[in-house]
Amino acid sequence: MTNAPLSIKLDGETDLTVTRYFHAPPALVYRAHTDPELVQRWMLGPPGWSMPVCEMDVRPGGAFRHEYSDGAGAGFTIVGEYLALEPDRRIVHVERMLIPDPTPDNNIDTRFEPDGSGTRMVLRMSLPDAGTRKAMLETGMAEGMEASYANLDALDVAELES
């Protein structure tokens, strides 16, 4: 299978599903989502952005904090909690952006499915209302997610295994 950019499908008034293929097996893609050192290397959004703070307590009930910077004084923070984890298969969490006040909860269920020699990731977001979903999509979320996922796909499998 060839690398394809992510696809987004709107579901009902409040949900959306993001699908993306990765060239690494599910165990390694899962690890890339749960190891703070790896997350800090690829989950950067558009070019020029960095994640100077990446705190993750990856367990049910554990919290996370990702602080982003564009290097020119702008930035934002995403915080949340892990609700359920199935190693190598699934992550369920809730997140909020602090800009500076918290956005409404975004409930996210991410699944990592074997697909040939790689992984098909299916990420379902559930937002509280249609306006929140519309505002989130208008931030350039899809472009930032694809830029980050391209960074992940660019990591060598050996880097994900170590």
C-alpha cells in the first residue's frame, strides 16, 4: 500500500472520523502515540512548530500536556486525560485546547488496525455540538494533523523500535 494523506469524514452533527495509513506495524504506531520522547519528535503540526513540553502519564486516568510553539512567540497547549488503553490496538482519551481558556471536551477513540505490512489508524472525534466541530475544522486542524502524521511516517521503523 502507498502512503496516502489522511481523510476526514463528518459523522452526524458533532463527530468526525480521521483515517490514515502508516508504513509501520500497529505496535510501533501505538508506541509512537504513547512514548513522550517519540511524540515530541513527530506531533508538531505545521512546519516551523515545536513541542517544547510533552508530559504524558499514559494509563487510564493519567493526564497529558502538550505545549506547542511556533518559535516566534505564538503557541497553544493541549491537555487531557487517558480513559482507556489497549496496548498496540486502541487509545481513548479526552482533550481540550487552552487558547487561553479551555475549549469544550473533544472525546477521541483511536484504533490501530493491521493493514498489509502497515497500520490503518481510525480516529473518531466526538464534540459537544456542531459549532465546536466547525470551529475546530476551521483552525487548519486537518493540515496540522497531516503534517504531523507525515513526520511520523518519516521516522525509520528502527527509531520506533528502540
